[in-house]
Amino acid sequence: MLTALLLPMVVNLAREESFFTIWMQGSKIGYSSFSTSPSTFKGKPAEKSSSRTELKVGLIGSAVEMSVSSETISVSGKPVQMHFSQSSSGRSQVLDAWFEPAGIRVEVNNNGAKSKQLLAIPKDGAVVDDPVAEFALKPQAIGTSKIFYILDPSTVSLVKNTAKLIGKRDIEVQGVKTNANAILIEDTRMNTTVYTSGKGDVLKVTTTIGMDMIPATKAEALGKSGTDTQPDFAALMSIKPSVALKDPLKLSNLKIRLNADNMPPIPNDSQQGAHKEAGQWVVNVKPTQLSIAKSVSIAAAKSQKPDWAKASHLIPSNTPRFIKLAKEIVGKRTDVRSASLEIRKYVNSKMTPNAGIGVLRDASEVLTAKEGVCRDYAILTTSLCRAANIPARLASGLVNFDGNFYYHAWVEVWTGYDWLGLDSVPDSEFFTASHVKLSQGNVNQAFTFTILSNARLEVLEQRN
């Protein structure tokens, strides 16, 4: 997912292949290469842009290696065909997209699981491969902005961005000071600033999460980082609370004040109250425990929320394999509460943590491998719940672990009365109040969340 954030933010205005090194916290974590060349599309002159990115970072003590390549065919500056391929630890996702009058036709192969989607073409901005070329090459007034969309190959969704010309800024690149044009890319996931020369060449790319890119020779890009220890992405993105939580695994009520440079709206519901106070978000998490909550029959819950019992991207709940397994797990249980908890218990007992897999995966591959990170646990749990006709959705946000708050994913099931949290990662079925939700929905919604920049988390109240 890291590469999906970086790739659309770099323009390549030269015909020859160019290289960039990627850095985080002073350590080289990978490189990107970019090139453009003449091509044809249906007999018309076209241009092909190609890129490749290799990353190696740490994640919760494991090494994560990711490889992403992309190829875009454009006619008169507009993309007509895109191809993305990303892989990590033997897993892969390949996406092909064609821009047609009816919409963007997308075909995905996620570790052998094939699917098709038709994405609506946005009306307020174009889907682009090169978001800042217009600012880099054409004279523009400072403050000029433009809305555009990028195709995220991980979640198979269109992400809205805004490019703004900030103007001249003094920057330093490899110890050399220079004056550059600054172009800010505002993205719901993180913001990026692209610095270009008067000729339109990219001089430097910086992000709000501390991941930067600088031009390099091929030898520098492909060379070793000089250290065997890579920055741990999860640790760097974690948030230290103002005071430690006394017993986070037994926390029943948590009230915090959360603020960041790029703070998004926080979901507000009966399980998590959220409101703005003096420009900052005050969040009160007080989850109802599914084990003691009221619930209706599975059939009644499905009739109330039918859309959340359907299969979706990476959630193949309508396949015979998942339907059969869900029946075996649920048995004769007919109410949402007991059936959901049995599914949680099954996933927790079968899965083994493996933080070395860096790509989103279809639940069918997760079920076969029985290993992964929190989002894999959540995708598998959601798939089994829906296969049992239980309305379920993904949730993502923060959870307290080992003193800090880390990004995490879990599940919410509809009981007939409310959406209640269900986390298959811990050994306990107790749903701790340290789960602070930032996003919810299917894969394209729950996993397109903001990575908070310079976040401050003040604990106002905690109760077990």
C-alpha cells in the first residue's frame, strides 16, 4: 500500500529512464524508476509511461519486501489503458483497467482469485497518471489548484486528490541548496509535496509520513542501503499517548483528544462518540460487548442490512468454499451474536501472524495460507460472516499495543440493533475500548484511510 501512495506523485518528463531513491528516517528503503516512450493504441499515436518501485521496510519486527510495476497508455494526454502489478512475499495482485464510455472497466487477479468491476468516471476531475505535469511545465498563478483522481490498485478504487501550486521554496537535496517550485498534492491518505525545477524536472518529493524521494543514478538507486536494519513502518507511524493506558486489554471506556496536521472526520456512532472541540477531535470509545449484547436472528439481521451480507472485492463470501465452511463453523446457531463469536474463535485459532506480507489479499488466499496481518484476519472474518449471511463490514483505525497506538483493522457485525466490534487477532473475545475507528466499509472504504501526520493523542479518561 505504500507504493500506491507514492507512485502517482512523481512526474517523469524525460524520454530516458530516470531513477529515484526512497528514504525514511534517514535510511534508504528502496527505489523507483520511470520512463516514457512513443506507442500506439488502436492505430492512434500514443505514449507509454512505465514505472517500477522496490521497497524494503520493517513491520512489527518482520522484513517486508514489495515490488510494484505500472504501465499506462495515454492518447492526447488522457489514459486509455493501465496495468499494475504488485507482489510481496510470494503474493501478488495484477490489475488491468480500460477507459471506456460506460466507465473504467477493471479486471483483477489477486493470487489467482479473479474479479471484474466497472468504476464510474468522476465528473469533477479527470483520472490521471501524471498529476503535476501541468503545474511543472505551464505557467500558473500561485494558489492555482486542480482536482484529479488516481486509480489505487490495492483497493481498486478511485482516490480524489487536489494539486495546488504553492510557489517557490528553498530546499536542500543531498546537501545542495536550491530554489524550486513546490506543488502540494492533497490526498485523503497522506499529503505529498513535489519540488520541480524551472524545466519541470523533479528535484525532490516529500510526504507527511516522512517518506521522501530524491533523483539518483541507476547505480545509486539499485545499490544497497548501507545498513541491514530497515525502519519499522508500524513503529514510526505509531502514536504515543499522553499517559500510558493501565490495562488496555481490559479497557471498557476510553476518552481521548486526537489531533493531527491532516485530521480527517472521525466516525461518530453509538459505540464511538466523536465531536470537534476547539478545533480538535474528542473521541469517547465505549464499545458494547458482543458476548452480552442483544441480537436478532441471522435471517432478520440480513433482511435489515442486505448489502452488507454480499460479496465484494477480496471478500468472496458467495463462493461454495466459504458457504460450506461458514455452515460448518456456525452449526445450528441461528442468532448473530453466537454465530459471529464462533467465527471469530475459528479465525483466531487457525491464523498465524505474519507481518512480512505487504499486499492486500483475497480471503480465499488468506484461508489457504492461514497467515497474515490484522487486515488479513479482518478480511477472512468478514468473508466468513457474510458467507453465514451475517451483515459485516471492515473497520480500520488505531489500537493500543505495547504502550503506543498502532494502525489496525477489525470487523463490525450488525446484531439487529447496532454495529458491534469483533477482533479476531487477540486471544480474548473482549473488544477493548482502545479501538479508535477512523474508517469503515468494504475494502475500498475501510482501507483508504488517512495516515495521521504529527498526531497528538491526549488521554482524558480511561476506565476498565
